[in-house]
Amino acid sequence: MEKMILNETPVRTARSFHINNIELKDFTMPEIGKFENIQIHNCGPENVQSGELARGIEIEQNAKLPKPSPSHSLSQELTKQIELHANSNLKIKVNVDAAETEPIMINYTLDNKNPNLVNHISITADENAKAKIYIVYRAQTEQNVLYHNGLIEVNLAKNSSMDLYLVNFLSDISYNLDCVDANLAENSKFNLITVDLGGKYSITNYNVNLVKSGAEGTINTVYLGRKDQVFDINDIASMSGEKTKVSINVQGALFDNAKKNFKGTIDFRKGCKKAKGQEEEFCMLLSPKAVSRGLPMLLCTEEDVDGAHSSAAGKIEGDKLFYLMTRGISEEEARKLIIKARFQPILQLIENEELKSEVLEKMRV
């Protein structure tokens, strides 16, 4: 057993806030073997058969990828594990070269025979390319502790765009350790939509680097915690190109003894004149024992920029609850409706209706 320190904030704040990082105590990194439960297929119209890939997309499994950069990661130990062991699982290289492509789906299923996943995915979009990629993690066992350590690297060329959907359906006794590092070229657009439902610990580090002028990035996250689940969310947007834009929106709800740390950083760097960045985070507390911590940060070394941030937590508003209950809706159902309404602006971004229905079913709201 050992202690691992993960997900450091870009800038340290007071220790008393208990949010600079997260510690996994009595934690042992598992042995990594071969992972076989992966499916990659098109999820477009009916005329595209399952298992086929649309024009303009190339996928290479067991690809030779460069060493992952430790600069954007959860920890050096986890980066080293990805470097050493991803060949035992799968390294995947995705290249999008067409102006329009059908969405693709990458499904990982963790079970008793495949309990540990270390994955490294590299996604590249050529100039003017457009892509939608879904990556889903599921659990088919409730008995064994499951483990996922993943890194997704995204590189967008000039005028390209990508919607990347990450959905975590792992069990509530699992470890979900996930990192995204996206680099945006001139006038490119990157939309990251995440739904985080599983894991005893779900620790995520999402980096959007707006390198060139006119680049736009968004991070939209929904999470829902029950029992003793712990979410540690570290969203970082680094802006160095002129007239770049970024938006971070995180919405969640906590039941029982669940805990959440949100760390959101927008860094206006030298050269990003006329850049705009905003972040909003809100957590609904549905138990007196639930704990929510928030640390929104704006860093700035450039003039003529526009930045805004907010972070809040609170109970469901009594007047809304009362209004619904006076119309014959039970208190439990009224709470579900209010939670669903809060999440809806982000959930409606999921264009795959089957996956959206599965999300709502897992949320039980």
C-alpha cells in the first residue's frame, strides 16, 4: 500500500482549502495485463453498418505513439504507467482528414476478465476536418475493483473542429483516472462533453491549449455522486492566441456522503489580446453530509482580455420544490425533475440518442 498525490492545481492556494491536490491513501497500482473488451465502430445513419468506419477516418490500433508529455497529466507515476504498459492494452491513433465524417464510437467494457485498463489515444484532425468521437467506459461487474488510467491527446489543425464525448459508467468501487490534452490551431474548435457517473474515485484533468488566433474551446461536464464517491475535477484552459475563446461549464449533484473538488483555471498568457474566457460551476447538495469544494481561478499576464468565473453550491430551491409538489408531484419526483432540468443544457449536446437515454437511465433522474 502507498500514498499517491494527484491532480495538482497550476497555482497553489492555501492548504486549509484542501483542494491543491488529492491524495489516494492505501492505494496500490494494479498489475496491467492484456485488455480485450474494446469495440470501435461507426454510430452514424442506418446506411453505415456497425463495425465499418466512415470515409475520412483512419484508426490504427497498437499504434506507435510518442511518449506522453508529463506537463499535462494527473501525476508522473500515472504518465509513466501509460508509457510502460499501454502496449499491454491498446494504443489507438485516430486521424480525421475529411471535411465531414460520421461519428465514431469507442467502447471499453471492464469486467472480471478485463478489470484493468490503461489506454493512450491520439486524435488528429487535418485542416478543415470535422469529427465527432464518443469514448465510453462501462462496467459489467459489481464485485471486483476496476481500474482505468487513460490519456487522450488531441491535435486540431487550422479550421478543423471536433466534438469529443467522454462517458464514465464504471462501478462505484472503481478508480477512474482520466486526462485529456488538446492543442488548438488557428480558428479551430474543440468541444469536450463529459458525463461522469462512476468510480469510487473519479479524478479528471482536462487541458485545452488555445495556441493560435481565433481558436475556440469548451468544456461541459455533468457529474452525479452517490454513496462515498469522490470527484476531483481539474479543468485548465491556457490561452496564448489572439481573439481566442474558452468556456467551462460544470454542473453536478451530490447525494449521501459524496464529495467533489472542482478546480477550474483560465490562464490568459502573453500574446492573447482580445481573448475571452468564462467558467461556471454549480453543485446541488442533496444530503447534509455531502461536501463540495470549488476553486475557480483566472490568471493573467496580458492586457485587453475578458474573463469571468463563478462557483457555487446549494440545496434545491424550496420554492421550486413547493411549486411542483402543489401540482401533485411527489417530493422525490420533483427533485429528479429539478436535477434533470439543471443538467439538460449539457445533456442535450449528446447527439447520440441511444447513449443519451443510457445516461439518463444510469442517473435515475
